[in-house]
Amino acid sequence: MKRKRAFNLILFFLILFCSILPPLFPQTYADTDIISVEKTSQVIKKLQEMDLDLLMEWKGRIYIVLHHERDDPSKLEQSQIAYRVETSNFYPFNQKDISIQSGVNGDYHTYQELERDLVALEENYPHLVRLHDIGKSLEGRNIYALKISDNVSLDENEAEVLFIGCHHAREWISVEVPYLLGKYLVENYGSNPRVRDLVDHSQIWIVPLLNPDGLEYSVYFYRYWRKNRRYNGPGSYGVDINRNYDYMWGFDNEGSSPDTFSEVYRGPAPFSEPETQAIHDLFLQRKFQALISYHNYSQVILYPWGYTTEPSPKDALLSEMARNMSQLIRSESGRIYEFGAAGSQLYLTNGDTTDWALGIYDTPAFTIELPPIDELQGGFFNAEEDISTIFQENLPAALYLIEWSIQNYASEIPSPEKEADHKEKTTQTRTFKN
Ligand code: 0X9
Ligand code: ZN
């Protein structure tokens, strides 16, 4: 009897220990494995018929996320495809062997590296840059926003534009593009008359890393992590912050999920997460003419609506702006970014940034899904060498959006009704939130 009690006690502590342990160690994801297969045209052909979650291509092999509840590895065996289990390669210890050459995530920023570089930008260009802390993540990290403008410490009567990066943790390139945009603007202010003109006539806000907890988790623990790090209950972590905005939030279960384990879990309530609250609060203080939210991958430019396939009232304008941006990118690098309304072009989403910005504030808002086009070209895993090319090709589109905002602002006639309407809508949002 005594022995049994001792055994129960040991069992209790073992269970307790195991339930505390997962957040401290790389997540093994009992329900997923990463496998790789040799990349040959025969294998590609067979894979195309299999509806598997293709992750990346590297050194002549294709990497696949195997979801055990859905994917049966015997499918591969039946098709005579030899595979190798690679799950352990995705631990941070081996990460540098993958496509990253230096440091834990190479030329990509960790939270700390980004913080250091943002502080340095402000120190080096104090007349053009202010670093704002617009919120704290669940794990206490700062959510930073760079404001770039002449007379940067003043609130001027000028157009405002917003660029956001990294809603999704594993989308590392989406941090680099907005960060490099900020760096480019301040470093070229003195020498490039167009840049000077844009910076002088607008207030540019850049939030390069909206999901710092998620990014850190992706860098140090599990490269494939997407959501933030909200604890949802035993074994379940994370809210998809691009499903947490308060416009058509939870409209259906296709565009987002009520299931806490889902990759597109929308959270318990709109704006339940500090990251989305930070953007919400920034919108209450500023008046944005336009925004771009960077994601990857797919190489497309998307605009609302995402929650429905119906066109938004601003469809013609948004489509024209997206076409212009796509053309600018194409003339820069030759790469084609398709464009279209999010819900019809890609898939349905509800509670995303762009639907909310348009739905509540009437702000033209774009999701740019950065390269590559698909999993076979690398998926979420852009090489370090790609950072600069992807930034360079996106630069003309970002400058266009700033320019468009300045022109649109100048032609806007302030009307009392519009202001009242705007105030009413923002109060509605707040009421709903509380
Ligand atoms: O699903 C998302 O939040 C975005 N794609 S990602 O692969 N980066 O996660 C797309 C959001 C754009 N909206 C719609 N497709 N409706
Ligand atoms: Zn994304």
C-alpha cells in the first residue's frame, strides 16, 4: 500500500514536471514530424497528388510537415518515396546547418538584435527618428514603432502611413523589409531628393516586429511557430494575431478558428491580445492614410475583403493601387507579384489587420506576401542572401504608398461628418472590446 502511494506520488510529480517542461525545451510536437524526401521530378509529381504540408526545399531535398492525425506516412511508402525523419534538425542547435550561416538566425534579426538596431537608428538620426514603445507582449517584450519624419518630435499636419511586420512568428523576412525601409529612408534623406521630399511631407510609422514573443520562440525553439505565445490551457499555446482584430471577428469558422489548438485560433475575444491592442491604440492616436502589413510567403499583394469573396466598396481603388505596386516591383526585379482581393485571391480570413483598417477606418490596407511563390522555392525559409533582393524590389512599392498618402492627404477636405463618423466607429470598437 505504502509502495503504491509512493508510486502515485512519483507519477504525480512526473506529470507535473512534464507539463511544465514543454515551454522550456524545443517543442517536439508529438502530433507533427518533419520529414524530407529527395527532390526529383518523379517525386514532385507524386507529391503534387498527395496534399501534404510542404515546408521548404534545401540542398536537393524537399521538407514536409507530417501531421499525424491527418497524414499517413504509409502513403509515401505506398508511392515508393523514401523519406527521412528530420524533426531534430529543426532544433536551434542545428538550425545554423540549415540555410543560415551565422549566429542563431544569421542575418535575420532576433528581438534583441532588432532592439539594438532600432535604438542605434534613433541615436544616429535623432532629427528624423523617434522610437516609440507602443505596447508590451505577454512575455514582457516591447512592441516598437519607429516614427520617421522631419520635425519628428512634433505632431505635424501631414499624411501618416503605417508599415507592419511579423504578425506571424515564422515569417522572418517580414521583419527585415519594414526595418530596412526605415533604415533606407533615414540613410538616404540627405542625398536623395525624392526620399527627402517624402519624409518632409509625411509621418511614417514602422512596426517591424509586432509579435516578438512568437519570433523568439521561432528562433530559439521551433522554427515553424506562427502564433503569439498566449497560454490557452493545458498543452495549448498561441493566438493568431492576424485573426484577432475587431472587424467581422469570428465571422465564420473557415476564416479563423475557435479551437485553441488551431494555427488560426482567433483568441477568446476581439483585441484580446496585446499585439493587436497596440495597433488598435496606435490607430486611436494617429490617422493613417494607408498601410502595408508584410507577411510571407506567396509573392502576392492582397487587399480587403478577406472575410468574404464580395468586393469592398473601395475595390476599384485598392485594385488600382495594388496593380501599381505590382508593376513597380516588376520593373525593379522582374518578379511578378500577383494581386487581388484577399478572400478571392488566397483564402478566407476574418479578423485580419487589413479588413479592420478598411472596415473601421476606411484606410486602404494591403497584405504583401513576400517571396517565394511556394514551398518548393523555400516557403518560410528565405536564405540570408535573399533579404536584400526582396527589400530592394519592395522599396518602390513602399515609396509609392507614402507618395500616394501624401497626395491623398493634400486632396482630402476635412469634413465634420467624417470626423463624427470616425469617432463613433472607434467608440464602438472600444465598447465591444470591454
Ligand atoms: O493567413 C494570413 O493571415 C495571411 N497569410 S499567411 O500565410 N502569411 O499567414 C494572409 C492574410 C490575407 N488575408 C486573406 N488571405 N484573406
Ligand atoms: Zn503571415
